[in-house]
Amino acid sequence: MNHTTLTLLPLVNNYNDYGGRQQYVKWVTERGQSLKNEDEFYTNHVVKEYYKNHVKEWIREMAAHVKTIDKFHLLEIGFEEIDFATIHIYPEQWLSPNSSDEAQQAFVDGWVQAHIQDFNSLLKKTLIIGEFGKSDKFPGYSIEKRNNYFGHVHLNTNAS
């Protein structure tokens, strides 16, 4: 059996250990902007400009280099030139703590199908489900439930 491994380089994340979005917020607040919290990474014009400038510099320096090595590498850069788009799915964390497995499954089905439709019709790009799972930190977790969930997500996406 032949397996292919791809590496995706995210340009920002939510983890303090790796800088993440809070680093951009910190840079902006150090320069006199008043921000309520790290979530303003998504809404504050100045913070977004810091991020855009960082990404643009990375693109100028690295994207051309990557493409000279292999024109078939996919680059997700968050602009019109994207090769694909990603979503994550964590219904246990996003829905009510009392939501049933069936309610979570229905949410996942709707979430995935809505995004597939949007990416196919609006962006005309491939959708990659970058992260999804079941956490053993939630009540009722079992490996069987996790495996069933994985199987369902795979079937749902492959059928699309």
C-alpha cells in the first residue's frame, strides 16, 4: 500500500506556546491600541492588517520558492489564490453539553454539507476537513463512538 504524507504550514493558531493570534493582539496593544481580548484578532482592523502584512511577506518570500521546488504543492494562503479551504468540526464543544450523539451527528452533517456547497459554488475550491474528533474529556466517550463518528464523517464527505 502506498501512502502520501502532506505537510500543511498554518500561519497562525490559538496557542500561546507558538505565538498565535494573541501575538498580533499584543503587538497592536503595545503600540497604543485598546483591545478587549484576543478575539479582536478577527475583528480589529489594525490587528488584521498586522496579520495580512505578515502573510503577504511570507507569501513573497516563501510561496515562490515552494513553487520552484514542486509546482504541485498546494498553498493555503487565505487570499484569492487559495488552492483549498479548511474547516474544523468539534460538535461536543460547540453544542449544548446535553446534546445527544444524534443531534451532534445532524449538526456535523449540516455543517459539512453547507461548507461543501459553499466551497464548490462560491469559492470553486476543494474543502479539507482539517480537524475533527471526539474528546475523551466528555461524558459518554468510547473508542467505539469515536470510530463510528470518524466513519460517518468520512462517508459523509466522500459521498459529496
